[in-house]
Amino acid sequence: MDFKIEETKDFIRLLIFLIISPVIGMVMLLGFMAISLAMVCMFIKDFIMDKLEKNNEILNKKSFR
């Protein structure tokens, strides 16, 4: 396979593409990981708040007796 770059303009475009593409991929990966972590944290928070609300309801019922 014979690959020739005839103009320096094309070579510069190729270098920019090869440098920028991994950066974009890392930013996307970071965003994916941040969203996943946020979803897990929200699930844990909702789980804990649900347990606390149930516990609070039980304590309120016992205090009225």
C-alpha cells in the first residue's frame, strides 16, 4: 500500500486529527464515568432516605402511644 502526503496542509490536518481524537475520547469517557457515578450516588441516597423515612414513621407511631 503506497500512501503519500502531497501537501503539508494535509499533513498538518492529519496531525491535528490524531492529536485531538484521543482527547475527545478521554473527555467522553470522563463524562460517562461521572454520569454513572452520579446515578449510583443518587440510588444510594434514595435508598438511605427511604429507610430513614420508614424508620421515622415507625418512631412517630410509637411516640403517640
